[in-house]
Amino acid sequence: MSTQTTDLTSVPDDSHIFLIPVKGFAQGKHRLKHLFTDGDRYDLTKTLLKNTVLSIQPHQLKIITEDKAVMVWAENEGIDFISVNCTDLNSSITVASNKLLDIGLKRATVVHGDLALPLSNYTFPIIESSKFFKDEIFVVPDRYKDGTNVLSFPLNLNFKFQYGVHSFKKHVKTALDLGANITIIENSPFSFDVDTEADLKYLKDTTYE
């Protein structure tokens, strides 16, 4: 297991894809319900998703969703989506991953759809594609080292997704149980998402040079 900064956007698009799972705009940011109206939470969820998309484009990207409003938004933005009939995040990513493996893709990188900052101006040291396409798993925890903001994995590993409470530790254990090499990427703009009032304050007080 190693810890380093890595460029997750350096791999050829014909073999790798970014995935953003989105439950729905109306269901987003419930932990901020005491601060925002339903309409404001809807708009915040959509804005954060747009920021995440900007951090990935122009690389190959698909949104995973079962929500019609998200599908319409994706179509209007010119973004492909995978429609899944699953309400559970882990099941949705599993279904989407299997579909991508079936059409010949080698690796997927799952990114949470609520990154707080547009990251298109940020670059990371580039790793060799040969390492990326072995059994290496890359994990970016959130700034609390609890959740998993980014998870990159070979599609043929049959990786068991563990999103939810303490997902970072669970994903690391799952990777080690598979015998895979794992790289943990910390202190990255990708570590910052928005879930709580403390995150909003951190966003207000933080800028990246």
C-alpha cells in the first residue's frame, strides 16, 4: 500500500471511464435541510454536480442514475448516462461496472458528484499507464478520512463496493482482501465535498492557489 499524489485523468479514454453516481437533485444534501429551502438544496446539488463534471471533462464520463430529472439535465449538458433500476448506491455502481466490462472497458473511476470546487485548473503528477492498468486500486478519501470521494479500479476485479459509513476504511480492506495494490491519494482538491454545515464553512474559508 502506498500514499501518493496521482493523475487520475492521464489514461487513454478508450480503456477508462469516469463514473458519477447521482441519486437525484431533490434528494440531495438532506443534512443541510436546516439551512436551505428545498429549492435551494436542489440548486446546490446541481451546482456541485456541474463542478464535478467540469473537473473531469473532456475525459470520457458517464453519470449513473435512476432519476429522470438527472437524465434530462445530463442530456441537456451533452453528458452520457447509464440508467439503472437501483436505489442503492453500491448496487447501482455494480450494475454500471458490469455493463462497462461487457463492452470492453478496462478501468472505471467513480467520483462523488458533490465536489466543492471546479478543478479544471488543477493538475497532478502523471503516472505511467502500465501501472494504472494492472491491479492497482486508487482511493481518495474525504478530508475526514471517512468517506470515499474517488475510487479507481480495474473492472475485472469484481470489486465489492462499500459506500456508506466508514467507506474509506472498508474500501481499503476490500482492496487488500483482493490482493490488489492500493494507492491512497490524500491532500487533494478531490478530497473536499459538501455534506455538512462545517463543509460549507470550510468552503467559504478555503481557496486553492
